[in-house]
Amino acid sequence: MAKLDAYRRKRNFDATPEPAPDSPDEPLAAPERIYVIQRHDARRLHYDLRLEHGGVLWSWAVPKGPSLDPHQRRLAVQTEDHPLDYANFEGTIPAGQYGGGTVLVWDRGVWIPDGDPAQDFERGRLRFTLSGAKLHGRWNLIRTRDAKTWLLIKSRDEFARPEGAAEIVDEQPLSALSGRTTEQVAAGVERGDTRDLDGTRDQIRDQIRDEIRAIGERAPPPLVLTPQLAVPAEQAPKGPEWLHEIKLDGYRIMARTFDGEVRLRTRGGEDWTTRLPSLAHELANPIFADSLLDGELCALGPRGETQFELLQQALVNGRDQRLVYYLFDLPFAAGHDLRGVPLIERKRILRALLEGAHAGRCLRFSDHVRGGGPEVFARACELGAEGVVSKRISSRYEGRRSHAWRKVKCAHRLTVTVGGFTEPQGLRRYFGALLVGSYDAAGRLQYRGKVGAGYDEASLAQIHARLDPLRQDQAPFINPPIGNEARGVTWVAPRLAIDVQYSDLTEAGRIRHGRFERLHQPEPEPEPMPQPQPQPKSAVRLTHPDKLLYPELGLSKRDVADYIMRVAEWMLPHVRDRPLTLVRCPKGVGASCFYQQHATGLPDTITRVRVRDSDGAEVIHASVSDALGLVTLVQMSVLELHVWGSRVDRLEHPDRLVFDLDPDAELEFARVVDAAVEVRDRLAKLGLTAFVKTTGGKGLHVVAPVERDHDVDRVKAFCRALAGRLAADAPERFTASPLKVERRGKIFVDYLRNGRGATSIAAYSPRANAKALISTPLAWEELTDTLRPEQFALTGVPTRLASLDDDPWGPMASLRQRLTRAAFEAVGLGE
């Protein structure tokens, strides 16, 4: 009972109704651990977070309660462990007793730790997923310098809310256990006691029905209702007259409840009731009687994100218990037609019904943000969501596609129709690329280009099997490709639709950088094609512009040049007037790429820099000063730009410190994130503000700008000493040795980037790897446990930059900071 000694010592169980610790403190044999959050109206109102571990409940007092805003770092003070029975405790602790006040079970569910919770607890950094009645998705508990003081922080995922959004503790105050208010618990109202006029479910239902009668017209829900549909749009609308919901990746489901019977139908009218028994059971709650609800059926991944593939697997395997039904509209309620009621009122009633139902884990309210459409869309894309659906708050439920509902997709997703396929090349089987199109206003199939990326062996086989019986002699497009583009094409009847991602459109309306995402099921009605946006032109004439520099992705020299033009203003401050080392790939990635340090063979538009090597010989390096120079390098099939840490006017005096965090291949990327934060904090203690970027590989760079007060040897010595301090303080995590035998299971803090002539990959430079990843500057707030380098690729970074309000590295240009004598002394280097 040692774990609960402090709990017992603080309480008189003859005076308090709290459970005595008489149960064994052995861990329960359960695959998931319970969690509970209790609203504790003591001397000061606070919320108690409790996580099951080792047969007890780890406990923290959170004064302001949990927040869904990742910017909010909520104080969480660790308290004594509690017994497992405490998870079901609701009641009033008498005045004068420890913690005197009313306790309500505000939320409960299961928590799933990312790693070993005991080890992570000792390290002071718990990462976990919550799946409860109110809270969902990824969370973090991070210990501060005070051993008992932690911070509770929401991760950036689809369950997060933007800054300024309403607090969930204010929106949903009722008990997740009994449906009672704190006042009812304090008054001793029993759970389910129907004599209470405000808190019982019957009374709540009657109150909601009174509101429905006042605003709706009496009518039973129809057997089948055509769903309201959104039109595709390029931008989320501005203004407070719009609300914005996360676009979910699932199946549209209409739920009809009438005469005690629940029916679940797809958008196409198929009856899926027998496939979804758990959902049907929850919707049988009397509070939903005689209603028709509209929402999206989804499956959640391990980090709380919606995953269409998991949804399909669950339906195929008959496992609907883990599916969730996000409700976003209420056309009919309590035998009344609400289609003519403004959307904002329909959603208010829907939220009240769900709260009054004390809904289980299957039913969830699809929340929204009012106003700020572009900002909401940018944040949704940052979090990896499919996009947003923007709706006029005054809109009626029209049962058709309407401009009052607009869907804006991240990464330009589109549903297209397949009209042909090419022969496979190399090791690929079944087919090479799909020829796709979209229907115009006259219903004619317009050719939109080829989609050759994104397939795996299973999808290649599945698509080929679907297309094989559809072969035909004629092209189905009104404007079929000709010449080389049509060579070796097998035409098919336009019966198969797929979802694709693309970077943008050519002036002719062709898809660029198309990537297969999934088969579209059920098959959609045609979507109108967004209009292409003009792109900046380069003054450099590209020879062989269609040469594939990234063959696996179908990205050509022209594509790389377009990327460089779009990011040039962000990239130039970090490459301008610095000696360069280049990686050239004349035959594309995967062939013979090579490093080039000297400017030999480069055009005159490239600046030359004269450098003395260690032997005193003069060496000519390349440098660039404008966008023309950057594109000229692409013309020479340059993919990677590596920069010196000093500028051409004072080569011996660096103006940047670079710490390259290079992890062992077996380490999770989250460990690299932790390491970057550690380096940032160490530098901050020395008076230096640091910035961070991905490397385009498996690591991160932490970069600190400095005044050019010290020569390169002195700067390198400082970086080496700091790396050595990190390795000495945490030898199980870090090493300062470049020897591979020393790096196993650790992160190499590479300080060698700071030597004379040494280079590091430039900000926004592509990498010569199969995924065309980009070395991408980030804001520190973006450095979360869900971050992955694969999020930042050549086709997506320009869209990311267009969505940002501020350059993450913008402050670097005006920052003036020095490597001081105190900083050198702090790492063991005197004068």
C-alpha cells in the first residue's frame, strides 16, 4: 500500500465519502488504461487529471482545466496517487476535511501512452492519446524545473482548437458519469432522479423539445432525404457570417429515428443499419426520437486523425465498435422540420441533444469556428486535416449542392475519372500511370493529365482489375492527348473515379504533380474543376525542361525551377553571398549525383568567390545573389545547395552557429524533437536565440545567428564544447563523437558544420532523395511529437508558405546577439 500512504494519511474516512484505499495496488490486466478528470469545487475551483498506472491513479491538479488550444500551457501540479475507485467518485467532501468541496466526474475514458509511461514519467515528458466522453486526440504532460510542477499541453491534431476559441470546460460543464451539474451533486440529487426539474434527462429532453416546437414545423422525418452538398472552392470565405468545420475523411451517413426504429443510410441511399449496430444502439436513445441527423462516419488513427483506410477495414471486418459518428446537422428533430431554420440554430439544438443524451463514445459533435476562414483553413492544413467545410450560419438545409456550403481542400485534392492507363516501366507491374479527366459544365470529359505516383503493389493490382474489363478502342476524352503522350495508352470506359492530390494546375488546366490517394467509394458525381492560377515565370531558358529529376515522383526540371521561383524570396536571405557546395544530378535522383565545390563549368550568371584553401591555394567557389542565380543552378541540374556559415565579405568570421542533430536510424523522430528543444534551451541560457529547420533527411538543424566577433576556430571550439556538455550530461541520449560505433541508439550533436569550409544544407533547398524532401524552417510551436520530415516536400512547401502569416525565420535578419565571454566560460572555454 506504499503508493497510497500519502492519500490515506491526508484523509479521515469516517468523515469523508471518498473511497478508502482498500483495494490491491496491483495493475489491472487491461489493454487500455482509464483516465478521469474531476471538477473539484474546493476553496479554489480546479480540475484533477488522473491517469491509471500501476494499480493507482497518477494525479495532477489543473487550476484552469484542460484547453484544446495548443498554445495554452496549463499548469498541472502533481498531487498524491489516488486509488482506482476514485475514478467513479462524485460527491461533496465536508468542510474542514482535506480538499473540502464538491467533486464531479467531468470527463472519463481511456488513455494510451506513446511509449513506456514509467520511463517517460521519470524523464518528465509524458505523451499520450485520450479517448473519452469529451477529450480526444494527443496530449502532453511536461515537467518543469520544479519536480511537482508540470504543464498540460494539447498537441496539434484535428481535435485542437485555434487561439481564442471557446473553452471546452465552459461549453460542456455536465458530469460525464451522471449528467448532473456541480450544484446538483452538491444538493445530493441522485443520479437519474427525475424529481429535479433542471438536471434530469427527461426534463432536459422536454426543454429541448419545447425549443424545437417553437422554431420548427411539425412533420415526421422522411424515409430518405437528399443530403446537402458543398461546392468546391479555392479559398475559405472571410467574415463572421460563415462558420468553418474540419473536413472529415469518412462516409456520409444520414440517421433516421422514428417509432423506436433507427435507420442508417449512406449518401447514395444504401441501408447500413446492420453494418453499424453499435451506432444504431446509441442513436436509439429517446432524446433522438423522431429525428433525422446528418454526419460523417469515421475511424480514428492512433493520433486521433481520421483515416479512411481504417474505416474501410472496420466495415469489411464487421468491427464498428471503434468507429465514431461526427454529427454536423439536424434537418429534422422531435417530429419537426428544421430545414428552414438557420444552420447556427440547428447546430445549437444538435449540441444540446448530444449533451442531454450523455452520448457514448460513438457520437460526437462536429464543432466549428465562426469567422476567420483563411486562418482556420491554414491551421487545418497544418494539422494534416483534409480541409475545411465553410457554411453560412443563416443557411437553410436545401438538400442539394449549394454555394451556402463550400469545401476547401488542403493540398488540392480532387476527384477525377480514369479514362486510360499506360504500360508499366522498370520493376512496376500492372500499369505505369492513369490518364484522368473531369467533366465540364456540358457533361463532357476533359483530359486533365497523368497520375503516376502514390500507388503501392496492392492498389496497382486493385485498380488494374477494375479497369481491365473496361477496355475500349476510343479515347473517352473530348480532347485526348496526342503524339508521345498518347503512345502505348490503353483506353477505358470512364467508370472508375479516384481521389488525387496535386500541387497546382497548368495554364491549360492540367494537373501538376498528381498523386493517387485512393479509390473513391461510393463513386461520386462529377466535381467542377478549379481554375488554374498563374505562376511566376523564370527568365532563365531551361534546356530539356521535361527531363525527370525525381523520376519516381514524375517531377521534371521545370517543376524544380517552378518550386525555386515560388520560394526564392524566402530562400535567398539564407544563401545570398555565401560560398556554396552543390549536389548535381544530371540524370536525376537515383542515378549518378555528385558534389561540386568549385565553380568550374557554371554559367557567367553565377557569382564566383575566391577562397584560399588550407594549403594557401586559391579555389573558386560558386555563390548566388538573386532568384536568377538560383534558377540557373537548376538548369545545371543542381538539386542541393549547401552553404558556408560565413559570408563572402568576411569568410573567416562566421555569422551562424549550426548544430546538426543526426539520430541513429533506430530512434523515433520525437527524440530528435526533444533534442532540438534541449539545444535551444541551452543556447537560451547562454543568451542566444535559436531557430530550427528540418534537414530534409532524418534530423533537425538548430541555428543561432551571431555577430561576427570571433574567427572560425573560436566559433567551432564553442560549438564543440557545447556538444560535449550535452553528451556528458546525458550520455544515454547524446554523443559528440562522429564515430558510428559511438552513435548507436543516440543522437550525434554534429558541431563539425562550423569548421572552415564546412557547409550545411540551405534553408528551403530540395534534397536529392526519392521523396523530394525540403529543408524547411519551422516555428518552435510547430515542433510537436507528431512532426515528421515527410510533411515537407517539394510539391507542398509552396502551399505551406502561402498559408503562413509570418516567416518562421524572419526575425533572424534583425536579431543582434553575441557570443559573450560568459558564454565561452559557461562551456569551459576561457580567453
